[in-house]
Amino acid sequence: MCRRGAGRLDLPLRNPYDRRSEGLPERARRGSAERGVTLDELRFDAQGLIAAVVQEADTGELLMVAWMDRAAVEATLSSGLTHFWSRSRGKPWTKGETSGHVQHVQSVFADCDGDTLLVQVHQEGVACHTGQRSCFFTTLKAGAGDDSRPAPTGMLERLERTIEERKAKRPAGSYVAGLLASGEAHVCRKIGEEATEVITAALGGEGDRRVTEEVADLWFHTLVLLGARGIPLRDVLKELARRHAGRATTDR
């Protein structure tokens, strides 16, 4: 049961993509809704540990859950990289220390009870030791059902990585590699065709399913264009966040 409002830990860094807070004092940037939390207010368990949920800052994709002791929390805040405590090995570890898949910390929040942390990061490479982007890729089966479908969260990012791989390796028979080889103008024409098909499906009474399929085609080919130009999907998401922040400020 929540006993107090959630708050952001006193970080030595702030999210560089939050344009709403530029030029404001640090305390003013947090605002009244984000009450500061100190390390002494955190509720570590009997083993001196606290759960840390790690999330991609720009997309909200859930990456992993690990444990931190007080020293790991302090190291995370001071270094800007995630540090944890291994319960199985009984020692501290730094994410990416051997793989290079480090996590650049953008924000750290404590939950309402102060016994769980939300760590928002920019992930380099993958978060899971299995090679998956996220540790949460296995569906829990409650009975008969299809557990082969990937979770939709992070789907655009997975497509972006696939496009990057096709661009780098150019495998024979790959549709994406063929599009990229045809040139940017050809990709743009495909986007125009797909946009027309979205409009036709929507205005032609073809049903929601058809509109959904055409929008998926449009988004996919737009991602190919971004890949062709070397524009990260993150940049588009940052621009959307900037516009949303501006609108939210105006609407207050």
C-alpha cells in the first residue's frame, strides 16, 4: 500500500532530453510532484538490498530487474552507469563490464514505499545475457495458448535493429537489403504508395483490420528510410516528446 508519493533520487545528472526543464534551477526542475528522496529514506530488505527495475528511457521498454545494495545505488548515481549486487555470487557487478552493453542512467525514481527503484537508461546493445534486447521475452503460459508471439513493447526498436543489420550485411534475398540498394528515392516512393493505401483503406470502408495492416506497412517503410539516412528512431521519439512537453506546458 502506498504511504507516500514517489520521488526522484537526488541525481548528479538529469535527463538531457527533457527540454521542458532547460534553464531552470535543479529544485525547480523537479517540481512539486517530484519530491526528492535521499538514500537514507530507501527501504533496503533484511539482506541490505533493494529491487531495481531497469527501463529504456525513451521508449518505456522494460529491460531487466536486478538488485542493488547501498553501495551499488551510490555508484549508479555517481557514475551514471548501472551497478548491482549479485545475490548468487555475493559480490557487486557493473552492467556491461565484460560485454560492453552498458546502461547510461538518465533518471532514478523510488516507488511510493521506497523499497523499489525505477532506473531509466539508454541501453547500449542488449540487456539480457542471452543476447535478447530485454530479459522479458518468455511468455508465461496459464494453459493452452500461443506463446510464440513477441510482446509488442519495443517492436519498433527490434525492427530498427533488423534494418541496421540488413544495411550492414546486405544478405541475398532480403527485402530490406533490396530496398536499401534501390536508393533513397525508391524508398520514398514506397512510403508514398503505402500512405496512399492507408488513405484508401480508411476512406474506402475496408475495415479496421485492413487499415491496421496498411499503417504497419507505412511505419515499416518509414523506418527503412530512417535507416537509409542513418537517423536513429530515438531522434524521432525525442522530437515527439519535445512537442508533447510543449503542448502540456501550454495546456496548463
